[in-house]
Amino acid sequence: MNWDDIANAMFGGVPVYGQILALVQNSVWAGAILGLVGGLIGVFVLQRDMAFAVHGISELSFAGAAAALLIGADVVMGSIVGSMVAAALIGWLGSRARDRNSIIGVLMPFGLGLGILFLALYDGRSANRFSLLTGQIVSVQSDQLTWLIAISAVVLVALLLIWRPLRFDSLDPQSAAARGVPTGLISLAFMLLLGLAVAVAVHIIGALLVLALLVTPAAAAARIAHGPVAVPLLAALFGVVSAVGGILLAVAGTLPVSPYITTISFVIYLVCRVVGDRRGRVQRTDASRGTQPVARARA
């Protein structure tokens, strides 16, 4: 492959960009919704140190989707069933971090192995198999968008209803339990909501890249913002920019959308990390300068 082939793969559709964009409106909406949900729930994923759990759930979601593809059932429902089973197992058995990581480590290869088995038995189009791993956001149909909106609405409403106790339990679980917060129920509810979000993300961007929208935007926001409002809002913004920006770039060529989404998300994180580190150095320098006169006065 030469440079002309690469340029054509990336920008070959620019002359008809407007026409292509009109055909992928569902994908743009799907990306915006997924980025919003992923950014918001990702804040709690980081606070509860459950980034590993996201990947574990995605593997079972992949297995459920592959099983549905094999038997001719609805792939979205298969993905949801796989995610919910994984989320329920992790939330029920993994009350402690050590137990949770062990369970996830067991579920991940099991789910991936099942998914590969089901795809090996599937004799349909190879593109359908590949899309379960890397997503199919550019070909989102109207019925799939309806499912996405409905599931996302459930996740967002439920997340808002348990926001305060969930935040309390995420930041200080011992104090939350002492104050009467039903931490076990809150944890299980969050895991189920995370399972729904992962199921949607797997269907859209694939099982291999789900962390790009459920972890990275929140991690980026946490580098430059603080407080219960600023971090979720920035995380949602970064998620939407990553997803929608990736789609808008991908439709200009013939390359898959997932690399664009993951690259934009990663670049945002790098920029936020540099800004956060620079801000921290400036604050430490100002603080050290402010203490010098005091030290000399005491001397």
C-alpha cells in the first residue's frame, strides 16, 4: 500500500461528503448518545476503580451477541443478556475489590472463548463477525437507534435517581454504610446500569474498544476538573466529542470508525493530562513562593 492508497482510504469520500453524511445521521445521533452515557457513568467507574470490570462485562456481552448471531436472534438483545449476566455476577459475588478482580479475571477468558466459538460456528457474512469486535456505528439502523435511545434513557434516569447515594458509596463506602446507605443494593444497581451501558457500547464500537468511551473521557475530565458537577459534565462532553468527531472523520474515507474514536479520546486525555500536570506545577510553585516570606519572617 502506497501513500495514495492511504490518502484515498482516509479522504476518498470528501468530494461527496455531504451526501454520505446525510446517510449516517442515525450514526451521529447514536454516537452522541453513547458518548453522553459513557462519559457520565464512566465517572463512577473510575471512582469505584472498576475499569477492569468494564472490559470483563464487554467480553460476556460479546459472547451473548455472538450467540444471538449464531441462532438468528436479535444481536442487541443477546448483547444485553450477556452484559446483564456478567454485571449481576460481578455485583453479587464481587463485593470486595479482591474478589471482584478475581471474578472478572475468570469471566473475561470464558466470555471471549464462548464468543470465538459462536463466531466460528456462524456461517454467515464475515462482516457481521468483525463488527462484534470493532463495532458497526456507521451502519446504525432506525430500529437499532430506537433501542439505543430507550436503553440510554433508562440508564440516565436510573443514574440520576441514585446519583447522591452512589457518589457517597463510591467515595467513602465505609461512611456510607455507617450512615445507613444500602451499599449492597446500590452496588448491584450500578453494576446492572453499567451492564446496559456496556451492551450498547459493544454493539456500537465493539467489545475490544469499549473502554474508549466508558473510561477515557472520565479519566480526562478528572485530570483538569474537580467537584461533583464539573467532572461529569466534562466527561460527557469529551465522550460526545470523541464519538461524534470519530464518525465525522470516518465518513470521509473507507476506514473503520473505531480507530478515529479511540484516537480522539486518547488525544483528549493526553491534552488534559498535560494541562493538569502543568496546572499542578504552577500551583505548587505559587504555594512555595507564598511560604518563603513567612519562613523569613519567623527566622
